[in-house]
Amino acid sequence: MARFSYDGKTVDYRSVAEIDRAIEALDREIAALEGRRIVRHVRITTSKGL
């Protein structure tokens, strides 16, 4: 986390990892309230260009 102050005001910036964790927690909470599970799929395709 980075903190910057200027003219008596302070701003805290979170890391990308912290933001990702917060979003995942919110997604889990929303899914639980809706009565569903979060299923994430990653599909990788490759080609040799032929």
C-alpha cells in the first residue's frame, strides 16, 4: 500500500493484489447470497499457425 499526503489530505493506494482479493471476496459473498457457487474456467488454445 502506498500513502501520499498533500496539503493536509491523505490518499491510500492499495496494491493490485489487495484489490483482486477484495473483488474475489465480494464475488463469493454475492454468490452465497444468491445461492450459487462460483465456477471459474480457464480455456487455453494454441496453434502452430498452420
